[in-house]
Amino acid sequence: MLDISDPPDWVNVGTGVDVTIRELAETIAEVIAYQGDIEFDKSKPDGPPRKLCDSAKLRALGWSPEISLREGLEQTYSCFREEVLNGVARI
């Protein structure tokens, strides 16, 4: 059972599956049906080429991911589109 009576200040939420920045960008592009080019400016690196959320604190509380990164992106984008169509969110 998840005990959040005294939660930590910051908790990373992730699946624990490593993904490259390129893979993340390409997945987002696929989810939103982006047809343009994705360009990376190698003269201005933004940290390591791979990022992995450490969700150990949250897992220690009994949580584990139930959906993949792609599914989460799809659900988030779908919700955003719905909110735009309903006038709740503006772009």
C-alpha cells in the first residue's frame, strides 16, 4: 500500500527503461504525427545523450509503472487535444 503521509520533496516518475534523447524525440514526433525534421545542435549539448529517471523512491513506496512511455505520451496528447477542442486549453 502506498503511504504518502510523509512524501519526499521530489519524486522522479519513470518506467526505469533507458531511452535516448533521439528515441524520445522520435516517439513524440510519431505520437503527434509531426512530419518535419528533427535536428540536433551538437555544438550545444544538453547534458548526456541518454536520460533515465530514477524512480527508486516512488518504487520503495510500492508504486510501479503500469503504462509505457509511449502510451503515456499518447494519453497525454489525446487529453490535450480534447481540451483544446473543448476550449479548456489554448495553443
